[in-house]
Amino acid sequence: MKARVTVTLKSGILDPQGKAIEGALKSLGVDGVASVRQGKVFDIELAGADRAKAEAALKEAADKLLANTVIENYRVELL
Amino acid sequence: MKSAILVFPGINRERDMARALKLISGHEPAMVWHAETSLPAGTDLVVVPGGFSYGDYLRCGAIAARAPIMNAVRDYAAKGGLVLGVCNGFQILCEAGLLPGVLMRNAGLKFVCRDVHLRVERSDTPFTRGYNAGQVIRVPVAHGEGNYEADEETLKRLEGEGRVLYRYCSPEGVVDDFGNINGAAHSIAGIVNEAGNVLGMMPHPENHVEPIMGCTDGRGLFAGLVAHLDRAA
């Protein structure tokens, strides 16, 4: 089973990297960019076919390691 | 003072730390590999040194914070044992949940590697008793992610409980945006946990302990720890 965990910065957390990318896009002349926030994507392959178990394991992975929940939110998707 | 220095893959300041500890305490520190599950018996101080554990993969300190030895450090800290985290060590302690908050990318986006001035906010703690309250010390920093952030409530608690021990400042001791080298909230350079036995700081006091380094302002931190333990003994 394939899954994807997406980790993003919480709103209100300053994202200097996103700001730098935003500036670069603007200087490239890419139109209409209002703001950029940088995040992370983890593509994970899971053994077994139990969706509920998989979801629980992914949540555990995100809580314990993939995200720092002080500053980040995460979203778990089974693909 | 018997100290134990944790060693993770990618750490590179452990020998500087060992040299400083040996010099000031007279005892050779034990080097403890991250895969160990216990600390040497009779450890007075655990040090999490600086460097780039696991290449800063995922988030600075995130992977080291989940290493086997960290469970032993957590137990040790819960019993009141002294823990000092410097630079990457501060990041690791935050990621391990031993200290609140997080170290974000420097506000100026640049890696900052130079001497900075710190104001010692109080002298009545094991980590600051080698200094006077309000004293300004000069120590080096070398980090790209030292911008301390925490939610408003946490910052209010840190301030209210006097848990900010070191703050970036001007050479005269003025805390302002100019002296705040990485954009840290409240110019925070070092904080302690609620019980006051775990300190995390971005600057490197271990690199200013001998005259050949051009400055010995970092000695006070280690000398203070030795004095604290001598008194407790």
C-alpha cells in the first residue's frame, strides 16, 4: 500500500525559506505569486493491506518523527 | 565533576567540549555512543555537543533526539541530573521534548559564524553561578538554525519563571534587534527546563576557555557547574 504524509508549517510560523523562494519566483517574473510556504512530502510504502492499521501507523510516524508538532501540521493520505 | 558527552554520527564539537571539561573539571569526560542505552554510573553532567548530527536530515536534531541513548538521558534528567546541550545539542534537546520550543532557520537566512555577546540574566543557577547577573560574556556561535521560537504562552512562562539564562546583546549588554544575530524570540540564546537542570544554548562556551582562543569568557559556565556539584557533594 502506498501512502503520502505531507508536512507543512503552521500558519503564523515565520518561513524564511518560503520567503526566499517567493522572492526568487517574483524576480523570475512568474506572475501572480502572492506567497510561498515550504513543506515536506514523504512517500511511504506499507506492508499489509489493513487501511485502518496503516493510517494509525502513519499517524504514529508523523507524531513521533516526521513532523515537529510545535511548528508543523501534517496530513496523511492512503493512495 | 564526572561528565558524559553524547556522540552521534555527524557531531563535530565533542572533542572541543571534552578538552574544555577536562581543563576545568580535571576529569576526562566519558564519550557515550548514541546506540548505548545507559549512561556511566555516577555521571554528574551529560553534555549534548554541537555539530550536524545525521547531516541535519529531516530537521536539525530530529533523528538524534530519537536515538537509544536519549531514553537514558530522559530518565537521568527526570531524576534531576544536569544536562547541557550546545548548538546542535540544544536542537536535539528541543526535539527530544526535554526543552520547549524549536530552533528555526536564522531570520537572515545566513549561517552565522562569529563571536557574539551574551547577557547572563541571573547567577543563581548551576549553569550561571560562575558569572554575575547582568554580566556580558563573549563566545562564538556557528549555526544556520538558531532562531528560537515558541508559542506566546511558552515564551511568557519562560520569562515569568526566569528560565531565559542567556540572551544575545550588544557588547554593552543592551538587548536589541541589532544584537539579535538570528532573530530569536526575545533574543533568547539559552533556556532551562522547568526544573532548571537542563540547559540548551546555541553559542559555544567550550570554545572560549583558554587564552590561546583569544578569550576565556566561556570558562564561567563550566567552573560554575563544578562549584555547584562540589557544594552539593
